[in-house]
Amino acid sequence: MKLIKLIISNFRGLKGSNVIDFTNSNIIFLIGQNNIGKSSFLRAYEFFIDPKQIAKT
């Protein structure tokens, strides 16, 4: 399975609708300043893969 697009809406620190397009990507880097949502993005992806995972944190 290859993830093509991830849409995250109002999840933790990510407000509104956030679209990440992976169509032409084989490697993904999360780079940015503090408090912009890098960890929230990873938690949303983790929740997508295993919805029970969010309860463990």
C-alpha cells in the first residue's frame, strides 16, 4: 500500500484542513520551527494506521 494523500482536519494542533500530497514522493522530511505541528502530523498518521494507538498516549 502506498499513501497518496493525507488530509488532516482539526487534529490536535493542526487547525482547519491540511492536505499533504505524496504522489511523487518516496522520502518525506518533516522540517520546521517548534510548535507548527510536526508531531501532530505524525500522531495523525499513527492514528490512521492504528486508531487504537491514540488511546495509548
